[in-house]
Amino acid sequence: MKEFDVIIVGGGLVGASLALALSGSRHRVALLEAAAPPSGAPSWDERCIALNAASQAIFSALGAWEELAPAAEPIRSTHISERGRFGVARFTAEEAGLPALGYNIPVRQLGTVLWRRAQGTNTTLLCPTRLSRLQLQGDGVELELEGGERLSAKLVVAADGAHSAVRTMLGIGHDSRDYEQSAIVTAVRVSRPHQGCAYERFTPDGPIALLPKPDGACSLVWTVPARQVDGMLACSDEAFLAQAQDTFGERLGRFVTLGRRNAHPLSRVMSERLTVPRVLFAGNAAQSLHPVAAQGFNLGLRDVAAVAEALEAAVDPGAAALLRDYEAARQADRERVSQFTDRLVRSFSNRLPGFSALRHLGLLALDLTPPLKQAVMWQNLGYGHAPRMAREGQP
Ligand SMILES: Cc1cc2nc3c(=O)[nH]c(=O)nc-3n(C[C@H](O)[C@H](O)[C@H](O)COP(=O)(O)OP(=O)(O)OC[C@H]3O[C@@H](n4cnc5c(N)ncnc54)[C@H](O)[C@@H]3O)c2cc1C
């Protein structure tokens, strides 16, 4: 049986970030991933991901930002509006006292850099291989891989996604809500320069977001009712572009060309536990959110920073006190972000006229009330309840 101090199950963006964060630590670490990177893992699709300022600070602290920066487009402002209403809320990097509110980066590039960096360290990479069995022992965990190989660890970090196998093997429940929506993700070329602005426009069917890409194009994330998805994937590029243009409007000029379309069904999955003896949950395995506020990975990366900080001085990485501290450190951030995201989805998809007027007032208030604006901006930058690593560079 191979012995490790920490075994990370799942090498998606969160597991790979944690492997990087723990490389060079005193602990013997293994990373277990079912898919063969760089092409196979579910995280490594054609999407872009909006990293907030706290995530950028974490990647800087991990020494990876320099390599990521050329692939990332700075988001210098955001513009939030509702279709059919005049009110808008705007946030700028200048107001926040930062060079950028965040950075939009292709997932594939982010994943490739994380794995390449993890490969050059003392972390043992077990990939592609799948966890098939896991058993808690008094002072550790025994794991079995698909081929029958057995491993042991003092701590298991479950970073195996929304449908976490570790969670199922341990019989831990989850709370799940199907939004009956899918996000269609693609890229569009537009006729006006994006100038680093990220747009989100709410409609009763779901938000449409355009985020600036480094190549001058925009990544498009369009949330639509599940029943419309097949038709929107099957229609011609011209028909899709015309529909997207009609929903988004003319702020970026004409929609000219379209990239490949992919659909992601949307649900919220919250694990009932963040820890059990010798195991902790991080990233989507702990909480998987609707992408409306672009917070899922940002939140998961703060889980990573919290685990890395907790393990820094630990003799026994699976000690009960360490798990208690992790849970205490992450609970408030997790609840705040997941509730904010869920409320946003439900409030903007409510078609009652009274609700629509309230939303309108809400957007106006957000733009016109500096303390409220500051509070929302701070939360979206990732600084509320953030681990130490995330606060470096905070103005
Ligand atoms: C349309 C869309 C847009 C988004 N945009 C943003 C954004 O702009 N900003 C943001 O912060 N977040 C965003 N998110 C959320 C973000 O994508 C996720 O939070 C993040 O990718 C989760 O990463 P993860 O590593 O926790 O999970 P996953 O990506 O699901 O990775 C889990 C890994 O575990 C592996 N695995 C599973 N089971 C096993 C097993 N038994 N053995 C071994 N390995 C296993 C899988 O192969 C996989 O690689 C978006 C999500 C969507 C759907």
C-alpha cells in the first residue's frame, strides 16, 4: 500500500490548484484524476472563466500569475442591465482602486498551466485513474483505485466535482436544485472594441453575458430555459447571432462571427457536510453554483487557499482541530456567495410585475448608493471572508 499525507481526489481546476498550492510543502501529496489531461477533464472545455481580484492574488501568491497573465484579459468595468428597462449598475476598477476588477481567461489555458506546474513538483500525479472505494480508518483513510491499487492518506481532499464520488461513498447527503436552465457558451466577434468591459443583461428567461477576451472577441454565456437548448444548438450561426443580438442589444455594435456552441445544464448542489473525520470537501464537491455571478471557481479557489494555509504548519494534516478550523473558516463565505447567487437567479427570473419594479429600483439603488455599491463590489471581488493569500494586493 502506498502511503501519502494528503490525497486530492479530482484534478479539475480546484484539485490542480490545490496540488500546486501544496507542492513544496512538507506533506507527501498525491493528485488523483479520472480523465487524461489536458483534453479530457470536464473543466478543460472551451469556456472562459472570470477570475476576480482575490483569485488573481491567490495565483500570484502561488507563483502562477506571471504565466497566466498573457492569456487573461483584464476586466476594467462591468455593466449590468435588464432588458426593457433603463436602469443600469456600473462598476469600474478605478472606483475599486485596482488595476482590474478581474481577468477573463480561457479554461483550457488555465488548466494546462496548473497541470504543467504540478507536474514539475514533488506531488505524485495518478492520472488517468479513478477512485473506486474509500474507507475511513481511525487515523487515516484507505483508498482503492479502479485497477485495484491501494493507497492510504492522513487527509483526503474531495475535489471531485458536483457529483462527488467521495461524497457518495461516504453516504453524505446534498441539497440540490435544478434551475431547469442551461448556459450556452461560445465566443462572438463584435464590431465595436470591448474596452475591457464585461456586460451582463438580465432577461426573464435568464441573463446573457459578454466578457472581454484577449483576442478582441467576447466570450458569450447565455442562460436559457432547458426546453430551448436543443433548438439553439441546432440553428444556423446566422440565426443564433440574430437572436443573441436581439437579446443583448447594440452596445457592442453588430455581432459578426460565432465560435463553437456548448451547453451546460445548470443546478445548485450543496454538500451537507464540508468535513467528516479525515476528509474535507473543496470546490464544486462542496458547492456547485449557477454561473450568473461568475463566482463558482473563485469561491473554490478560496477553499484551496484556506486548505493550504491550514496545512502550512500542520504535523497531522487530517487532525480534527484542523478540519474544524477549515469548516469554520469557509462556512460564512460559502453561505453568503451561494445565497447571493441563488437569489440573483430567482429574482431575475420572476415575471411578476411588482417584482420587476423592485428589481429596477434595486439596480438604480445599486448604481446610486455608494455604500451599497461598495459592499456588492467588495463581495464580487472576493475579499469578504477571504483567506490571507486572497487579501494580498487588496486596496
Ligand atoms: C457555463 C459556466 C460558466 C462558469 N463561469 C465561471 C466564472 O466565470 N467564474 C467562476 O469563478 N466560475 C465559473 N463557473 C464555475 C466553475 O466552472 C466551477 O466552479 C469549477 O470549474 C469547478 O471546478 P472543480 O475542480 O471543483 O470541479 P470539476 O471541474 O467538476 O472537476 C472535478 C474533477 O474530478 C474528477 N473526478 C470525478 N470523479 C472522480 C473519481 N472517482 N476519481 C478521480 N477523479 C474524479 C473529474 O474528472 C474532474 O476533473 C462556471 C460554470 C459554468 C457551468
